[in-house]
Amino acid sequence: MAILDVQHVQKIYTTRFGGSRVQALTDVNFKVERGEYVAIMGESGSGKTTLLNILAALDRPTSGDVVLNGRSLNSIKDKQISAFRRDNLGFVFQDFNLLDNFSLRDNIYLPLVLAGRRVTDMEAAINPIAKMLGISEILEKYPYEVSGGQKQRAAVARALITKPQLVLADEPTGALDSRATDQLLELFSRVNRSGQTILMVTHSVRAASHASRVLFIRDGAIFHQIYRGDGTDEMLYQTISDTLTLLATGGEKNA
Amino acid sequence: MRKLALYPKLAASALRKNFRIYLPYLLACAGTVMMFQMLVALGLDESVARLNGGTDIVTTLSLGAVVVAIFSAILLFYTNGVIIRHRKKEFGLYNILGMEKRHIALVLMWETLYTALISFAAGAAGALVFTKLAQMIIVRMLHGSTDLRIGFNPVSLMVTLALFLGIFLLTLLKNLAVIHRSRPVELLHSESMGEREPKSRWVLAMLGLILLAAGYAMSIRTADVYNALTNFFIAVILVIFGTYFLFTAFSIVFLKMLRRNKRYYYRTNHFVSVSGMLYRMKRNAMGLASICILSTMVLVTVSTTFCLYAGLDDIVNGMHPSDVICKVNYEGTRQPENCEASWARIREIVAEQGLKIENEQIYDTVSFTTRIEDDGATLDFGVREGVKVDELLTIRAFQLDDYERITGTEVELEPGEALAWCESGEPIERLNISDLHLKLVPIDGFPILRSQDTIETRELAMVLPDAEMLARVYEIQKDAYGRFAGSLHRDMRFDLSGSADEKYECEQAVRAFANKESGTNSKYAPISTASCREVDYRTDYLPLYASLFFIGMFLGFLFVMVTVTIIYYKQVSEGMDDAGRFEIMRKVGMTRTEVRSSIRSQVLTVFFLPLLAAAVHTAFAFPMMKWLLLAFGMSDTMLYARSTLGCFGVFAILYIAVYLFTARAYNRIVDGARA
């Protein structure tokens, strides 16, 4: 069963006085199955960020719909959208978006506190996640006291602690060095193996090569997709590179 | 040519672009320039100096000018600091785009020049308008008994220019130092750099509590005027330091305690606001403590000076129980000749002025203050240190002849007896004055009018059987106290019929006679003092108390202006800090309403804490201020209580208005970052 169904999403931005119109998404159409690990690749300006904002319910499509776990995002009222996002989606951002004035533990608790959970529940929820992400020892530290990789792992913990239907990751390795990147991608794979559905937007081939499926977006539409099948990360890496080369040299769809 | 014009243009456009944050700064500059110039102009004006009691007014005004100068410097320095902190990014950008630090310095110099020009122009214009207003207020307060013409005074302009050029130069130097010290990358990121969490400083927190408690205790335990006068500044300093320590250290300790309470802390509102306050309490605490102290200053200054001015009539009546009191000192125990001639001449003068004498009383008297022993009967003439005011007794002694004449009664006194009337406390039945043992016969009320004492000691009025006995008492205390002893003198006191103006003329004539014509070698006995109610009211009390009230209001306005500006910049700078944080919270699923309500909860707490603390300070200052007011002759505690409450009411309304206004600015900044 598809956990996420993106149906003919179109997004057009109009400048304030209705002058020029910019078509960011022309027609995006895809599904994500439960437990899948999907990477979306594309160059700057391809519409990646717009798509992610729509999936995150931060923005609404001009036409088309997004159905998450059987519920249409269009049908959710503005008032409920924050609560919906909190309950169903987890976010990992490129620049971590941790709050400086909270310890890592409090940063991870934040969505639970907003949801009004009990302290005992929160304490029970954090331990297994912190253990899996290897940050149990540094929970009491503040963001400015830990490395970038540790910050991002704390951000992942914050995304996971609500047990979301879907984790949305926006260029999660963008601000990390190569070692931290490898560690984080390894973690993402492990999280995915535990059954968590992940959708990641990236333009890093290495990041995408960990996914089970890679979608390519160009000019506001899904242009191509690659399945991992039984191949290794390295094989997928090679396929993605080839595809990107093809894209860059102006290959036609499904060439 | 082109290149030269670049920097002024850049400076002008920078001011325009940062208009919202610069406008209050410009207003504060212009406001302080205006206030300072007004005070200096008033203090230097000849028509002010020529007023009755002009020297008092000029002294008060110049003291006020010093206070204004100090607070202007503090305010402008603080405000400039906030602005420059938020503009570091802009300078970093300039630097990265290829401007050298000296070019940025040039831009800053032009900016300061523009700021100075605008503030001087606006301030001088404001001063011109408001000096007229101040003139009208002063004339009104002095009951129109003046012809005040305050003109333009170039000297005041020069003094103001010198002071504020100095202040602006200092702010410029500080900004240049900030630019000079920093590296461009730091400039770019300075706003997002996380401030470390403050440490709990238990010692400082406890010290703050102790200092504050000590200051409060000092005020509550004030038992007399001397006490109040000597302890006032100590108490003020204790409370100021206590407040700063409490806000900086205690607030952090307290917030950390809240955070340790998990049940309380992990609630949406508390979670965000407690951590938010804790996060920047280090920087905030000073601002909050300053707001608290300034608010207290406004409340105390305005309420006391208003109360003095409003209670002036009572004060003057207290000090002058009769319209005119003239004293002729005895030569030792011998009544000077020509005493009657002096009294007769005074009656003539009053008649020449066309007024009538009422309630005339003539009597011999001696009065002195000494310690009374624990037995409540024996007077202790020893000279000793550390005597408490409640051990003291002021004795006013008269003789029976005068008493009988004034009251029109006949009194039989046994040998060793005296009539006595005690204003308060236990009645005294026996009195031992050295070897003189008196049995006191109580009487109801005392017809010779109230004394002129301002310092309230317990008072005993006593009528001795004859003049010899009075002389005896005089000599006993004379032997003990020497030249500090009370004198034996013959008084004439009376009231006048007629309007205030007529009284004023008449009293001046009486005083002229007392000062010039009466004397040892004339045919009139020398009058040592002639205290005249209306004359003193117009030349001493009214100018002093009115100018105190004027300065009180003036400083009140200044403190309010400083408070408002600090509050505004606090809100703006916090809004800028918070915008990013609330953006993140929205991304992880906080609703707009939740953001709003947590902003409100945080801002409300931080905002009304200083007002609350100021109210507590003012309440605890009350006992001590009550005694200080007594030193000015003000004994109406109810009036003081009413004016304090009134001031607090007005101030609280003003404070809330400022809050609503600045909260809007804050919300705009926090919301604006969303897009």
C-alpha cells in the first residue's frame, strides 16, 4: 500500500502584482510505498525544494493533491496543519535547525512537548532512539558544544521521536564532512531497515546511492527513476552517475 | 568628486534603511538634547535668578542638569550599542564587498554627523517651544507672582553642543572600536552566534537577596529624621546593587530551578519561555534591572516632589503657627529696656498698612531639648553620644503672669507646682530639673499657639509660677549647654487680617523695622528674629518647593523617556534574536497560535517583572521617605500615600501603553521573518 501518493501536483508562482508567472512544478506524479527509502535528485532550480515544501505541508499545490497515509493534504484545514505535520511527518534539514537555547535532549523533546506528551513517555521514547543514533552520552550538551555530525544525528532523533509516517530529509548531508556524511547515511539505512519510510531530497550522488529508489526531477516533473533492485550501493552509485551524465549531456527521457 | 560623495550617500541610505531601529534613537537624542538645553537655559536665565528665592531655583536646576547629562550619556550609549550589534552583518558585507575598515569608519563618521545634526536641530527647536511651556508652568506654580521672560540663550546652546558632541564622539569611538576589533566573517555571523548558557551564581544571588533585605530593613526601621537623612543614600545603594544582583544572578538560579521541575518545564508554554528567558537572561538582566531602578526613581521622585508641592500650605502653617512672631532676647536674665516700645512700633506699622492685629500674645519663654531619664521624671543634662530621639523631651516653659493674661483666667499654684500640657505620650506628673523638683498639674490644651519645631520630639509645655522660677530653669540649662542652650526671650506673636498680598506688604514692613530700626542703641529693643508667614512662603518655601516639583516632573519625564527607549530596544533586539528560533519551532510543528501565546507569556513575564519590583521598592521606600519628607516639614502621611498611589497608577498605565506599542514591533519582527 502506498503511504504517499503525489497526484499530478502543479505549482505556479505569480509575482505580487500578477505580472509574470513562474511554473515551478508542471506535473509531478509518484508514489512511495511503506518502508521505502526514496531519494529525489535534481539540479538547482529543478523544483526539488518546492516539491519538498508541498510534501511537508508548508506550501499548497496550485493543482493536484498529495495523499499521505490515505489522507488528502488539501482536505486538512489551516488550523490543523501544524498538528498534522507534527503527528505524521519528521523533518531533517541541511542546517540542522536545532535551537541553541535547548540541550540536545530538549531539542529532541520539542515535538513531544508541543504535542503535550507526559514526561515519563518522553523519557521512555528517547532512550532507544538515542542509543541507535549513538548520542546517548551527549544528550545534556548544547548544540554549540557538539560537532556537525552529532548535531545532525540529534536532528534525526528529533524527527524520529514522534514515530512519523514519513521522514522528510532536505539535503541532510549538505553541511557535513565526508566522514560524518558516511556515518549519517549508514544511520539512515539502518533507520530505514527498521521499517521507517524516508524521502530524501539531495543532489549528492553518494547520499542518493543509499536509497532503494532514486527519482530524477527536471523542469518541474519526474524525469526518470532508478530502482536499486539487488544491487549494492556502489552499483547504484555508478548507475546514478551515468544517469546524471546523460541528463547533463541532454539525453531524452528514458533514453 | 564622485568618490568623495560616496560615503555621505552610503551613510544617508544606511540611516534610511535602518529607519525603524534608528528612529527611536534619534528621538532619544533629540529629547535629551532638548531637556538638557532647557534646564541649562532656565538655570542661566536672569529673570529666573531674579525670582523670589531665585538662587534656590538655580541650584536645583543645575543639579537637575547634571542628572540629565549623566542619564543622557548612559541612554545614548546603550541605544547605540544595541543598534551597532544589529548592524554588524551589514558592515561585514561592506567589508567582504571590498570596503576597507577605514572606509566603513568614514561611513560611520558621516552617520554620526547626520545623527548629531538632526538631534541638534530637533532638540533646539523643541527646546524653544517647550521653554515657553516651562515658563508658563513656572509662573503658574509661583501663583503668577512673577514676570518671567525667558529669552533665547546662546550660552545654553553652546553648553549643550559641547556636551552632546562629546557624547556622540564617544559613541563613534566605540563603534569604530567594534569595527576595528572584528573580522569580516565574524561580522557576518555575529547575530547567529549562540550565547553560552549562564552559570548559576548562588553566592551573587544570595548576596542580592541580602543587600535588598538590608536596604528594605533600613527603610522600615527608620525611626526618626536624622536616621532617615544619614541612611537614605546607603539604603538606595543597597537596593540598587541588590536589584542588579537579583536580576542577574537570582533570576538564573530561579529559572534553572523551574527547569529542573520536569512536570512544569515540559509544557508547551513553559518549555519555550523558560528556556528562552534563561538563554538570554545574562544580557537581559542588566536592562531589566535598569528599567526597574529607573521606574522606582520616577515613582519616588515624582510622588515626593508632588506631595511636597501639594502639601505646601500645611507645611508653611506648621512652621508658622502665627502670621508674625517677633523675638527679643533677654540679656542674661534681665529683660531689655524698650521692649514695649518695640511692640508699640510694630502695632503702629500694622495700623499704617491699614491692617488689624488679631490673636496678639506677648510672653516670656525659654525652650530647650534634653534627655529624660528612664524614670520619666528626671532631666539629664549630661552631654552624651548616641541618644535616641524617643528619649528626648522638648520643654517650652512660660510664666504664670503671661498665661493668666493671655487666657484671662486666674490660677492658684501651690509652691513647687507648675501647669503642664503634654502633646503626646504618657502624662508627666513630676519633673526634676537639677535641684528643682516640680509637681505638674495637667491642663487641657494650651492656648499659646503651637511651636515651630520641625523635628518631632516629644513636647512638654509648662507654666512656672513666676519670672524668677523661669529664669532659674533658664540658668540651669544654660550652665549645662553653654552656647547651645536655649535663650530666654520675650515674644510677640499675632495674626493679620487681610488678603495674602496685604499681609505680604505688611510683613515686609515689620521685617524691615526688625532688621534695620530696632537695635541695642536705638529706642527700640533689638528684635532678634521676625518670622513672617507670607513673606517666608513667597521667598523661601514656594520657589524651593515649586522648583523641586518642577525638577521632579522634569526628571520624571526624562526617566520615563529613558525607560521607554530601553524597553523598545530590548523588544526589538529580542525580536531579532527570537525570529530565527520561532521559525525553527514552526518548522517542527508549532502552530502560529502556539508561537503567539508563548511569545506573549515570555514577553509578559520579562516585561512586568521590573514594574512589579519597582512597586515593591517604592512600597518599602515609603517609611523612610515619610521621615525625609518630615525634614521638609511635610507630615501628612495620607497625602504622601495618595500621591504615591496616584503616581503608580499613572505610571502603570503608561507602562502598559508602552508594552502594547513595543509588543507590536516585536511581533512584526518575529512574524516578518516567516516569509
